[in-house]
Amino acid sequence: MKTAQSRAESATPGAGAEGGGREFKLHAFLPYRLNRLAGHLSKALSAVYQERFDLSIPQWRVLATLQAEPDLTARDLVAATSLDKVSVSRALAGLVDRELVQRSPHRHDARSSILRLSRRGTALFRRIAPLALAREADWLAPLSRRERDQFLQLLGKLEAGLQIIDRPPARGVSGARGTTA
């Protein structure tokens, strides 16, 4: 049985929108590989803030997002964190209860609130951020500086191309759009 490493090494990039006649191999499929990688990284990073700071993964994402972009609504957080509404709502409830996030009335929409980190939330984020950055540096350490720069540039290109999800599927391809493995 092949290891994940050997499958990754033998994977070849896609040959166009229709697969170029390649056989479908789940372990070589980009969405599957990125999803697995993201899951592993998220789980490993959660050890930093779950045990030491009693934060769930959604709470950390909300905390970090509000640090980067204060004065968001819950709807904004759903879009920014890629979490569902229920996860954002639960995360916010816990963060508000711990006085890490403050809610204030929205001036133009009585149904929503403006959310921002409290002083305690900002202080907690500042304690966690260096630990998260150190973990990120560990993950990128196997790459040379040039490889890191190239990887981050290529990742940026893929992120910029996310609008492809909203396009209709390629000819001859059926199934749900916008889903990942």
C-alpha cells in the first residue's frame, strides 16, 4: 500500500478542465489534497489554543478574523471564516460570554450587531499569535526561502482564481458545483 507521501510524489498536475484523459485518483485530486492538508494544519494548530487558552477552532477563527478586520457582522464572519452560520453563532456566543468579543447595535440594520474584539480579546489574541506564527514557521521550514516565496505566490494565484467555483461545470461534467472532496 502506498503511503500518503508516495501518492503525493507520484501525483501529476491536472491536464486541463476535462482531465486530459487522466484516470481519477482521489489522492492526487487537488481539492482532496488541499482539504487534507488544511485539516491537518488546523488540527495541529488547535493544540496551541485549545489546551492553553480554551478556544475551539471556530472561536480561534472568529478571534483572528476580528483582529484583522474589526467591526464585522456575523454574516461578514461567515464569509470571512468559511464557517457555517451555526458555527459562527456558537463561537460568538462563547466569545461574548468570556468577554472576548463585544457586540454593539448596527446603525443601519436592527437585526444585526457590529462585532469587535474587547481589550481582553485583543490581549488573548496577542498571546496566541506568536505561538501560531512559530507553528507556521515550523511547517514552512522544510522549504527553502525561494520555495516558500514561490509556494505562497502560487497559493495566492489559486486563491485569486476562486471565482471559478461560480462558473458552470466543464462540458461533460455533471454534479454539484462548488463542492470539494
